[in-house]
Amino acid sequence: MNTNKFILIEYNNAPYPEGYSSDIKEVAGHLDKAEIETAEKYSLHTEYSYGIRKFDSNLISSFEELKSSHKNGVPQLWKSDKWAKEFAEFIIALTKDKNAPAVIEIHPPFNDYCDIDLFLERYKFFENRIHKVYPETTIVIENRSGAIYKGGKFIVSKAKEIAELCQKIEENNINLGVVLDFPQLLTAENIDTLKFNEDKYFKAINDIAKYREIIKGIHIWGKKKSESGRWVAHAGNLDTYFGDNQNNKSAFINGIMCVCDDSIQRFLVPEVNTGADDLACIINDIFTFEDK
């Protein structure tokens, strides 16, 4: 099997199946964290604003803008220049006395108070400070879809928004990569995996693929339905996600490979919460397809 295309990151302390290995762990670093897990080499997954935070740790008490920037408890990322500066200091304090993070993964703000241009202006304050302390750390942003936040949506969610962000990163020579979460992209584009619209999917992929040099990694995971018929994210595998339709699953993976069709090594994070068998299924799907 050819694993050279991807740099594997261990998610949720789940070891990779036999034949695969990773020396980077994903470590949680959201705003309610006061300390992080120790790891030799790690990717710090920062606040992603899905749900409510308490904002009551000893660490965050020093950062008034971070504490006050929320709506009904859901963090409002990149709310101001001051927020960006405090966020950098929060991460530096959170990782103090640890190894420098290999990767810092950030997330986009909501569109009721910020747009892509304003985000990038605020990001520069953050990046300048982080790279003064951790000059070798790679900073990436993940596309997001879905939160309990009311009043706005994530500014980087659909393919056209991802492409716009990539274009502006490229044009302005900004030191920021994109991690492309494929299941969240499907959600944002309203693509039903059980009635898979391949043309719509590849239109989204084509919008993004022209900026593949900005894409530094991918997230991949499955879904399965609960007994009540509700989709459960980060559960099951690609077979449960695509209703055991092998043609549609193959088309989905082909879209991933279209974005990764070059010599760049990208981070791969399999966000699987339902055990070793589901993780093995997804990893084997990706690498079996890649070897063809």
C-alpha cells in the first residue's frame, strides 16, 4: 500500500490498523481547556464553535475578549482584532511547557459579524504572534458546517466559500493552509449520500481543486443511522454513510483523490468515534482506492 500521499494523524487516541502508523496525535485545545494532553508531536485542534462552552477555567479568566465573545454560550470566533490577539496568547499559554505544536487547526467565524476579508485581517495578528513563538508550526483552517449557533452561519462552508478563501490566501501570500473536511462539505452543499448527486459533488470539487496547493490536509469520517433513523456523525464507516452503494462511495473517494492529485503530502485525519473496525474500514477504503 502507498501511504506516501498522506501524513497520518491519530484521532481520539485510536491506533491505526496494522500496516499503518502515525507519529502525530490530534490534541483538543478548545476554549474550555486549561491544559492539554502531552504528546511528542501533535496537532492542536482549537475551538470549533459547535456548542456551548462554560468559559470558567482558570486559564481563560485572563482573556476578557475571549470570555465575552459568545452568543448564548457558543463562541464567536474572530470577533475582533483583540479577540485574535488574545486567542494567540491563549494558545501560547495552553501549550506552555509542552512541545511546540506541529499543527494548529483553527476554524472560521460566523457571518453575522465577520466575512472572509475581515477574518483574514484579524488572522494576521494571530499568525504573527504564533510564529514568533512557534516559527515551524503549520497553521490550517477547517471548513465548518453545523452548529447550534443562532443568527449566522460559518463563513467557510460551501465549495465557493472555500475557493474564495483559498484564492485570497494565494493572492495575498498569507501563511495559512486549508484542511478540507469532506463530510462537512457534503452537508454544506446539501448532497444526500443515499441519493448521491455525483455531478453536484464534482462541481464542488472542481471549484476547490484549482487551489489544491492551499489544501494541506483532509478530514474523513462516516455516518450511520441510529435506531430512531437519525444520522450520527463520526460513527460507522463509508459503507453505512453511502448505504452500501459501492459506486457512490467510489465516486466520493475519487473526489478526494482529485483534490490530492499532485506531489504534496497532506495531513489525513480519520475522525472516527465508533471503534477500530470502522476506522480500519475507512482507512482501507482510502488506501485501497489510492493504490489502484
